[in-house]
Amino acid sequence: MIAAGAYTVGLVPNQVSLISAAFTFTGIVLLATVPPSIVLGIVVWLLLAIGYAWDSADGQVARLRGGGSLAGEWLDHVLDSTKLVALPLAVTIGWYRFFPLPSDLWLLVPLGFAVISTVTFFGMILNDLLKGKRGVPQAAESGGFSLGRSLLGLPTDYGVLCFAFVLWGWPPAFMLVYSLLALAAALYLGAALAIWFRKMSALG
């Protein structure tokens, strides 16, 4: 619906990407600068979710317009990579400034999440780059749809992470849920790295 509306009013993919970034980074800044509350948590969730929806629409708009560009793909990846590291850093700042942390060691959770998110994103991009150099189409690596795989990957889904921020006004609950999501992301990355390395070894 967003893609169709954006296409109808004449927006180009890069404009859609920037609209997505405006929503997302507004939410991120609020986490680091405004004391936590129930209302703020809901606002941040909506901003992140709307940003996510617009981010999903830029590729669709590109296809509706007959194809995207390298510059558009570059912009999309740069914004995504910035978002993935800025969000946990904003959580770190918010925890440090506003949360009643029992220990400063809790700050290692969002800092670790920043590392995990960065490595995961770079690993996926690097996989596509190296497979492309070997002439392996991305579709060849697809295992198709699997309900079990989808359920296992649910804790690492960005949409689930966005929804977790409705708990931002309840620091103990948010810290627990966020820590579990960070753990799930770490376990996913560990398994993915082993699989990716095996596939790269086979290609090499």
C-alpha cells in the first residue's frame, strides 16, 4: 500500500528511503534524549515500525518504475547499516541516562547487540558480494519457505525488535526482553557464521 501510494504521488525510491530514515532516526534520537515512559515506548515503536514499512517499500517503488539503480541500492544499504548500529547505541545511552541499572555491566548488552547487528549485516552483504564474484546467483542459495525456520528466526526479526520498545516505559521488563533478543541474535549469528563459512569454503 505504501509503495503504491508513493508511486502514485511520484516519489522516487531514494525519497522513499529518506522518508523511512526520517521516521526511524527520530525514534532512535528519542530513545537517547527523552526519559522513558509508556507513551514514549509506544511512539518509538510506531516510528520504528513505520520506518521499517517505508524501508520495505523503496524496492517495490523501484520495480514499479522499471528498476532501481546502484546509487539507490547503495543509499538503502548505508541507511540500513547506520540504523542497525545506531539503535542499540541509543539504547545504551538511554539505559545509562534514565534506567535504574543494578550494574553498569548491563550496558554491555546493547553494546554487544550493536556488534552482533553489524557483523550480521556485513556478513550477509559480503556473502552476496563474494557469491557474485563467483557467478553464483542469489536465488541458488535460497532454501525456500520453511515454517520451522521462520519460527526459529522470529526472535531475530527486526519487526519483533521494534515491537519490544512498547516496554520502554517499564525498564525491568524491557531489559529482560531486550537481553533475550540480543541472546537470540547472538545464537543466530553463531550458527549463520558456521554455515556461511562452509559455503564460502565450498565456493573457494
